[in-house]
Amino acid sequence: MSFSGTRDNCKACEKTVHFIDVLMVDGVSYHKTCFKCSHCRGTLSASLLHRPFWD
């Protein structure tokens, strides 16, 4: 039995996102490396999404 990943495509690159590499943001799938800041293009981590803006 093999696991081929999800059937979702990454919102940023449109390629298939595998379970081990998926980052879900507001119900949208991204590769962890594709989820980037739209201003500086730096990679974002999921932990940044949970920090209050005043930290």
C-alpha cells in the first residue's frame, strides 16, 4: 500500500501537496516552502500565524 499524498494543489505553485509537506491556511493548501511573505518573499512558518500582532 502506498500513500500518494493529498489531492490538493498548492495555491502558490499549483503542484500536488503531499501530506508531509502541507500547510493549511484558512482552508487553503500550501507547500511549507511556498508559503511566503508577499512583500519580502521570505518563507513564513505556521507559528508566526498565531502570534498577536503586538509581539
